[in-house]
Amino acid sequence: MTEVVIQEPINILKGHKGPVTCLSLSPSGNLLVSGSQDATVRIWDLKTGKVIKAIKDCFKNDKGENSEINSVCFSTVNENELFVASNHRIYFFDLTGGSMIILKENYIYDFNLDEINEIKVNETGNYLAACDDFGVIYVVDLETKKLLKKPHSGHDNICTCVEFRPKNKWEVWSGGMDCKLFKWDVSRGIPTRNYNMLNVNVNSKNVQMVNPPFVHKISITSDGHTIAAGLGDGSIQFLKQHKVGGSKKKPKMEWEKIWRLEDAHSWVVSDLTFVNPTTLVSGANDGKINLLEIPADGKEYELKPEIKGTISTPYKVNSLVVSKDPESTSENLKESLTVYMSGVPISLSEEPTNDIFVYKFQN
């Protein structure tokens, strides 16, 4: 058996007093926001690695007790606008000016009835989607501060993740503990298709019966053509669009499950993100962060994604984000990527960590 060599981080961001549960990058890539079990949020300047703002004493449960942070995201068009999900509420903060310590939110969205698992803002910055433990998706119009439609219910279990599809105003995707991916038309408030992650080759040596393929995370390429889903059995499911009819000017497109990368990880794929349409970074409970190269459009589907780099850590990945050097090229892309991750020790004998770890892929 090959010995796993643990890679040392190039930097460690310290500040939280509890494990870091979620991370998000600003549109410019210069700021990082982190949420923690310590019921605080911190905004980091990535050029200096220092905290420039902290939010505390805002997040309470219905009993008035401090509530941990479940999800964070910047507006996609204004990095001074920040959204934070804690318990069943979404908090909005305007980060413009003011004190380094923020003690009061600008607005609270209180639509969800159960614990919120993830929030996302669409590419034009006017809608926010939230998914919760009831398996329900809420889409909020950020201009009117009202629900776009009545809550969307489709999952038979906890809805763990949600994502707007770029280049398509009304299309939202969600994944859940029912092992399903749902495609939604939020203008009508209905699911239009679902994809069962249980439909795999049960004879495959990589299929895990102990860890079902719950959908833990979704990422969609910036061109909107490819979807990746991180699953509970350690695999990654890819979907692509293909033409099924229509005309040349108005082709009818349908989504197809094209690749199931069963050996992506040996444990739950907890987070993943597309760096560009042909590059994906995934993190898992096996402590590995993988860099995958995706075959470009037009190539045969038999060409599966390949792992081109791996960072081995002693932590189960909670959350990760990836920044890219703006001057990078296709030739030096791997070296230009910086991964920020939070996690919990794989070894039960290790103490929990409250830090954010910074890594680079090695040649």
C-alpha cells in the first residue's frame, strides 16, 4: 500500500474560536469570508492574510442562544454585500465603511422553517436561493425582499446544496439526502427533472453500500454546460447538455449523466468547485483535495475526467474555495491555484481545529 505523504499548508489563517464550517470568495477573489461554529463571521484580505472585519452577536436561535454559521456568500456583483445563513434565517450585511466589528445586520430574511444548509446568489445579483432540512428551496427577490414564488418542495429528505445555473435566469439545481439532483424552473416554482444518483453499476468495485450517494455539493461551469455533483460514496457525477431536437437556431437541449468518476475519492465528497469549464477541484472526508481535468466539449464521452494533482491533508474537508492568479495561462494553471480549506481532523485522537489552511498544488 502506498504511503500517503501529508502536505504542509503554505499558510494558516487563525482567528476563529470554533471549527470553520463554510467559506466563500468575493467576486474579485481578493476577499474570503468564513463562518464558524463560534457564531461569528470573519472577512479576510487575502493579500495580507489578515481579518479586516468580524461579525458577532447577531446570530441567535429561537431560544436566544448563539447559533453557528451554516453558509456564507458574497453578492456576485458587489463584494460589500454579504449574506449569512444561521439556523433558519438569512442575514444581510452592508460591509461599506463602518467599524471593524459589526454587531448588527442590515436585514433579516426569515422565510425558511428549518435549518438552512446553503445559500447562493445568482450571477446577476438579484436573486438568492436557500435550501433547508425540510427539503425545500426558497428563492428570494433581493430587490423586493420577497419570495419569488411559494417555497419549492421536491426532495424527500434534507436538501443539502443549491446552485443557480449561469446563463439561465430561471434555472436552479439542488441536491439532497434522497440521492437526487433536481432541476427547477423557479419562474414557475416547479421541478422539471430529477436525476437519481443510485442508478449506477452495483457490480463496480468502487460502489459503497455503507455510504450512499447522497448529494453533498453541486458546482456548475461558468458557461452553464457542465454540472458536477459530489456524492456520499466518494464519487463525482458529471452531467452535460446534448441536443435532442429543435432547430439550428433554437435547439432543444437535455441533460445527460455522462461520467461517474467512482474513484474520485475514498470517502464523502464534501465540496467541489469549477475553476474553469475544464478544471474542477474537489475535497473530501478522505483528506484529499483533487485537481481534475475535464474533457472539453466536442470530445468523446469515453474520455473521462482525470486527476492531475492531489493535496493530501490530515483533515476531513468541510469547505473549500479556490483562487486563481489573474495572469495565469493554461500552461501554468495548476501552479496558479491557491486552495483555502477548513476541516476537522480525520484522526479521532486529534483536537478540533479552528483554522483555515492554505495550500498549493505541487508538481
